[in-house]
Amino acid sequence: MLKGKNIVLGVCGSIAAYKSALLVRLLVKAQANVQVVMTPDAVHFITPLTLSVLSKNPVLVDSFESKSGVWTNHVELGLWADALIIAPISANSLAKISNGLCDNLLTAVYLSARCPVYFAPAMDLDMWAHPSTQTNVERLLSFGNNLIAPGSGELASGLEGEGRMAEPEEILRYLNTTFQEEHAPLKGKKVLITAGPTYEAIDPVRFIGNHSSGKMGYALAEVFQQLGAEVTLVSGPSSLSTPNHVNRVNITSSAEMFQACSDHFEEASIFIMSAAVADYRPREVAADKIKKDDDSLTLELEKTTDILKTLGAKKKEDQILVGFALETSNELANAEVKLKKKNLDLIVLNSLKDKGAGFAGDQNKITTIDSTGTKQAFDLKPKIEVAKDIAQKVLSLLSNKQ
Ligand code: CTP
């Protein structure tokens, strides 16, 4: 759930700062982008070099880098972050940020951050229990910030009691759960996605196929899973690996794809047909390998079932159907005809006239058209980013239906 998220990790002057190293490692392992910001006092407890190596980013301490004269923009950092975690936060920094003081980079980033803020205090038991600290914590909670409460145990002073910073593993678990809840608008929803080509058998060794790589559909499956949906990916032959936590159903022919889609359609809130389904298949499949006895060979082809059109006709009021259209001419007009004919909520148009768009590459350039006729053209971008744009469109269509 933290994959690809931008995390600013604030580290304050406390003996618990040594635990920040492990926290950075866990965040990086979870594939988050980590930017560490330390208070000037924190550098006495753990070196910026350690946290820089672990986070794979330079560590920021000062607003003004005196040697190079570079100014670090706390506003940009605050806007970049998907979450600000201050672990450990000392009694001093807690008092500062709860009262709006910003005398260092970290406290300035706190004031500029629009993202959720999590703070994990670390201090001696009497400092923690003091009414002024508790009042500061109450103030931060009243601002909507999140407390990752300290635990009890042996403290650096040798005293026993409450004030130990939560363990890094515990902080990570907490973040994972919260992120999952906050960033899972499709939790409990089933999404059916098709991807890749279909192969239509001519004989036991030959088929009619196409160049679809499946990349667009697989990217969609990954994005919808990350939005909390339960994703079933009906895939034609593809060498791509299945995205985490996605239920993949392998098929070969359009008839098998139709069957698999029919099996899952009823329960799906969203159906996205990104597969390149063959429009025709050999009327007869030869039982044995066809021999080259003649100078020419004529294959009679018959139409396959139009999966999207057939299931579109059965669409329920609360279902969202998304189709793709790959066009070479008259693109918008053709796509609009398909949108209506197949009873879709959204059609995603690729034009082969656009350089870089379409089947096999890693990038795509799309225009979306919804059932009200609203069109939006997007730039050429990696397929995973295209999938995010499509997901945003689907989310807004869904919220209009609810
Ligand atoms: N599609 C489908 N079943 C088929 C053929 C296409 O479900 N047998 C779906 C595709 O997955 C896509 C949409 O219909 O989401 C439009 O596909 P496209 O190939 O652009 O159009 P066709 O309807 O096949 O029409 P044509 O090939 O004549 O442009």
C-alpha cells in the first residue's frame, strides 16, 4: 500500500533516532519514496549519512545550505509528501509544531504539509506524562494529526514507564492499515479486466492472433487492485507477470474469453475490456496439421462473439462498462459509435496515427469519451500512468452513479 508513495520522515533529537534507520529501511523496502528531514539536534543522535544511504536520498537539515547557498523549499516538500511521519518526535518539537513555531526546516515542512501527519513521540516518562506535553498532543490530535502512541518499557534514563517510541515494524503496520483505508475507494468492489490477444486455432499448431502485449490491461489490473478492488484479470497469452493480489484467469481463444467474462460479469461493479479480441476465427479447426499439398489455401472465417456488446446489453444500472477503440481513421466518430453500440459508460480511444500509442509499447496516448459525450485528450505517457488516468475517470463515473 505504501508502494510509490512520497513519504517525508521527520527525525528529531531523541535517543530513539537510532530506530529511524530501521524505519527508513522498512519504508524503502515497501517501495515508498523517502525524504528524510532532520532537526539540527537530531544529527547528534544519528548521522545524516546513515539515513541518506538507507533512504537513497540526500538528507535535509537546514532551510539554508550555507556552503552552497541553496535554499530548500519547505512548501514544495510539504506538497510533494503523501504523508509526513515524525518519528521520533521530541517533547520540544511537539511543543513547537502544536503552537505553530517554525524555526527549522522540519517544523516549516509541518506547517506547509497538506497530507496526513503521523507523529511517534519518544521521551522520558515524566516528560510524556507532563500536562503541557499532553496538552500539546491533544492540540495536534484536534488538528487531525495522528498519534502513534509510545509504549511502556525501559527508557534511556534507566527509568521504567511510558515514553518509548513505537517500534518501526509497528509504525509500518499502522501506516499500511491507514493508507489502505484512506486510499482504497474501491474496497469491497469487484473489477473484471481483460488483457492481451486471443489466439484462434487454425489447426493444432497454427492460429490467428495479433500483436497485443497485454501491458495496458495488466497496468489497469495493478492500479485497480491498489485502489482496493478485488480484481479478476482475464488474460490472453502473455508473458507478463501477474500483478500482486490479482486473480488471473488464463484463456486462449475469444470463445474462452467470452466464457470467463460471462462467469464473472454479474458480480463485477466495473468491467474493462482492454483485450484485443479476434473479430473472426476459422469456421473449421483442422483436426490434424494442415499439409502444404496445394498452391493456395483458403480459410473460411466466421465472426466471433462481440463480448463487450453482448455483456453491455445485460448491463445493470449500477455497473460501469469501459471499452477500448483502436482506430486508424475517423477516430472520434468511430469511437463514439462503439460507445453507443456497446452500451458503454466510457470508451478509451487509441489512434494509430499518434506516435507511440497502441499495442506493444510501454507508453500510450489516449482520448476518453464518456456517455454524455465529454471528451478528454491525454498526453503520451507510460501505460501505468495511463491506467491511473482511466481509473480516475472510472471513479468519477462511479460517484455520479451512487
Ligand atoms: N471487443 C469485444 N469482442 C470482440 C471484439 C472487440 O469485446 N469480439 C471489444 C474490444 O475489447 C474493445 C471494443 O470491443 O474494448 C472495441 O474493439 P475494436 O476492435 O476497436 O472494435 P470492434 O468492435 O472489433 O470493431 P472494428 O474492428 O470493426 O473497428
